[in-house]
Amino acid sequence: MAIVIITPDRDASPLRDQLNRHLPAGAAVWIYPEVPNPEDVTMAVVWKHPPGSLKAFPHLKLVQSFGAGVEHLLLDPELPEGVPLARIVDDALTLSMRNYVGMAVLAIHKRLDVYLENQRRKVWEQPQPVEWPVRVGILGMGELGAASAQFLAGMGFEVWGYSRQRKTLPGVTSLSPQEASLAEFAGRINVLVCLLPLTPQTEGILNDSLFRSMPKGSYLINAARGGHLVEADLLRVLDEGWFEGAFLDVFREEPLPASHPFWEHPKIFLTPHSASVTNPDSASKLVAENYRRVMAGLPPLHRVEAEKGY
Ligand code: GLV
């Protein structure tokens, strides 16, 4: 029995080495395309696999995304039918995302951009007001959204959450579409954090009409997927002064092309899709556990509902 790892844009050897420590004896780990016996493969661990590549494995019992997001998987028109999909839910991944969101909100609140610019120009000046009043709203209250919301509430920020299913969390005011429209939610906040899964319903949700439902001077933090954002709409609200700034970790095209206007925009702080990257060390325990489960005929942990898209 074997696991195949298909992660063309990432070095798969750290995950292979960790899996070899956690898997039961006799389970082989192969790195695609070096697969000696495709019929032996019962589980595939994938991140941006070449579409159609999973067809080579007729005995798959599980396709495990090597990340929290699964839209890269669902885009494959030749995904094997009837094989369950699972995603990574891991404390290290959650902590990393929570800290990225915390960093961005603190940078906005403490006006880091003003201080950086003033230091560069040797200007000694206390901004007025010294701290910018934050009312932060998290769009998407799954594992990562809920952890980020609680972290921010623990720091004393006013925190709102918006999700299909209302979440009850201490210190967080949660809303669902039954209670408020997206525009009403946006009207109550001045920092919007997107942590939604990318689905046909959420594609392009970060757009002009949402931005203009927020008060003048607002900020965007997008650490979900580039496909959520209508890039031209963000540039427009930034350039017109409706928005004060944006923290972006994800882009429609990655790596972000050198000619893209986001690189040099004075109101944009960007990171290369690194807000929260799956850690092979900790995630291998979940992968090994899911291997054991599917081999024992049990459902995998953190199974994806393909119809919902997450
Ligand atoms: C990263 O983007 C992930 O989906 O884990």
C-alpha cells in the first residue's frame, strides 16, 4: 500500500520524511511522477496537482489536499468520482493565519505605515490620533476565521463575524445572511478580513459595491484567495481615497507578475501567499491519521463537501 505526494510547486521531501516517521510499517511514500506501482496507491496528498494526474491511480481511497483550501482540487474536471476529499486542519496552520491577521490589524491600528515612512524621511511626528480605531469584520468564520476573530477579540478589538452559518464565539458579534445583508455587515466595520473558501458563490465578492458599503478610510486584508478580489475595484477605491490601505497575501496570478500595479502601490502591503503555509512536520500527523482511517474503512477527518466547495 502506498501514498503518492503530488506537489509540483513545492519540495515534497520534507513531507515524505515526516510521513515515513508517522505511517504504519509497510506503507510506502512516493513522490510523483516517480511512482513504481500506481495500482498500490490508496491515498494521494496533493497541492496544485496536474489536472487528470489522479486518474493514474485506480485504487484511491482518499485525496488529501495539502492545504486548507481545496478549490485547486475541485477545478480538476477529471477528479476520480466517488473518492472522498479532505483538507488540512492543523493547529500550526491556524496559529500562523491568526498571527498574520493579528499582525495586519495591529499594523493598521498602530499606523505602522506612517511610522515607516516618517522614519525613512527622518520625521519626528506623532500621528493624530496615535491609534486608529478599528472595527474589524471577518468574512468566513471557518477554522481560520473563527481563530482569527477570537485572537482579535482577546486583544480588545471590536470584532464582527459573517458566515453562512452563524458562529457563537465569546467577544465576537456574529451575523449570518439571515440576520444582515453583506452590505449591512460591511457598514458596521472599517477593516474587512477575507478568510472565505473560494467557490463560484464567493468569486469576486471583494468588489466595488462591498467596498463602498464600508465607511470612507477603510482597509482590506485578503488572506484567502486571489479569486475573491476584483483587483481593478480595489485599485479604484484606493486611488480615489475611499480606502486607506490593503494587506494582500493572495493574487489572481501567482507569483504576482513584476509588472502588476500592486507591487508599487503606496497603500498596498503584500506578501507572497505565505500568511499561513502548511507545515509538513505538524500536518503529516493528520495525513498519517487519515491514511489509517481510510485503510480501516473509516471516514477521513476534515472531509470536504464537494457540493459546497469546502
Ligand atoms: C493555503 O493557501 C492553504 O489553502 O492552505
